[in-house]
Amino acid sequence: MSLDTLFRHILMGGSLFIIHGFSAQTQDENMSKMVQIPSGKFLMGGDNEQADQDEFPKHKVAISSLYMDIVPVTNAEFKKFVEKTHYVTTAEQKPNWEEIKKTLPPGTPKPDEEYLVPASLVFKPSDKPVKLSDYQSWWEWKPGADWQHPEGKDSNIDGKDQYPVVHVSWFDAQAYCQSLGKRLPTEAEWEYAARGGLKNKIYPWGDEHINSGKAKANSWEGKFPYLNTHIDGYEGIAPVGSFAPNGYGLYDMAGNVWEWTHDWYHSEYYSSFGKKTAENPQGPTKSYDPQDPYTPKRSIRGGSYLCSDSYCSGYRVARRMKSSPDTSLGHTGFRCVKDL
């Protein structure tokens, strides 16, 4: 059962968003925070025995050169966007039940009004071993949690300007990118960039296991979800750029926070590719998740500080995950790209 299936009937907000005075524009100052990714071809898909079925078959993809944010969007950058546009994120709005029920099995009962309040999903470590299929053991629907209050209404982001913004939905990420004349990367662009010019490697840095040698990313070390030894130096989210970049000069392409992509998620999308090289694939035209067929999903990439091999191994460059576009969580952010 997916996280969305478990929580949506009492947790998820609607797919509407509010923008006041919004206008798209390109800002030269933001281009200095991007790096040009060279054009090229690569084999997209799973590289080792950890790969899930939706990572196959591996297929040939060609990507045109583009600019990509060097690091995920930070709290400071998102704050400037909100101050300029008066944007209201999904987590800051009351969930719209009429929108929610469109993506739920027929007959799903309406939740109590106490749950239909502005809120988001916050990580809550368990105090003992739990079944890793029991997501509610470590996620809490927290009223008042949003990008400015990541742990709930009594928390804040003081001193965390250079931390990645979280509790942002796909709609929030899309709106931010558009405000700067940018966009979200496709799933193919994201994976190509994450590989950093390496061929058929498991991680952005190569094949050395994430827990071997020098710390290479912010991930869960220990026993998930109740014991984190934080050998990498961080128990929670780390400031952007805390670990070495990949071959293209991109930071945080593994761990720390998941990143939204442009694409709809479809579990069988890769099987639609033949032997010919796919040129800049834009993702499937619709979503399909066999674990949760009623809810459309967007693809997310890169893993987070909560990932471990026992749970999701999300820091692998080929790892695909998904979430409904109105979902916001305490470990999901994004970065932008811009066409040449």
C-alpha cells in the first residue's frame, strides 16, 4: 500500500493553488546558480539487483543541453518568491474534499472536519522496529506544518536559509519555476544529470556503496525508522551543498530531500520504449500506479535523509518514486531547469 493510499482520505489537500500578482520572468541573478548540462545519450533504468520492476527495461535516451539548478531550491529563495507573489502553498490551504474524493475509490467516506485543516506530513521516528509497509508508524498529519513551519505551527526556519525548502507540493514547485521563466526537469533529464557523465553507475559518484568510505550523501544510517546513527553528520535535513558534487557540478542529487520532476508516474512507462533512442522524452500522458490506481502521481527522484537500503534505496540514480501532485511532506523539495 502506498503512502497516498493510506492517508489521502483524511490527509491530502486539493489540487488548487492561489497566486496573487503572479507573473513569469527571467532573473539573471538566478542563472548564476545554475550549471549547463551538456547534451548526450545514456542508458536510462536500473543498474543493480536493488532495481524495482518499474526501472526496466533499460533504454536509450538522448538529452539536449540545458541549465539546471546546482542545488535544490532553498528556504531563502522560496521566501523571496512568496514575498513577491503572495503565493499560498498547498499545505497552507484547507483541503478541498470535493477535489480529494475524485482520486479515491468510490464510496470512500468523508473524514472528520478536524482533519480537513491546513497541514502537511511530518516524519515521526518510531520507538521500536515496525513493519516497513506500515507508513503511518513514521508519518504524522501535522496541522500547521508547512514550508515555514516544517515541524508544525510552533516550529520555524530561523537560521535555515540555506536548507532546501520542503512541504511543497508539485503545484508549488511548478509555480516557483514558472515565476522565474524556468521549469521542472523531466524524469529523463533528472536521471541523466544525476549520473554526472558516468555510465551505468549506481550512484552519482559511482558504484561505491553509500555507507562505505567518506560520507557522500545525507541518508538514514542505522535501523529505519527508529535508530539513526547519523554517521554522515546529519540526523535530519542538511544545508544544500553539504556533500561533494557529481561530475556535472550538481549537489544533492542523492539523499537529503526528494525532488519533484515534470513527469506523470506510470509503472510501465519504460516498456513503451523500443530499441530506438528516445529524444528528450516528456514522460507518459497519464499516470498509473498499480498499488494505488485511483490516484494520479508525479515522479519524484533522488531519495532523502530517510532513505536506507532496507527501506527505499532512493539515492540510486535510477530509483523511481511517486506522489500525488497535491502531496507535501517534510522531506520533499525540488530544483529547476531552463532550456538553452
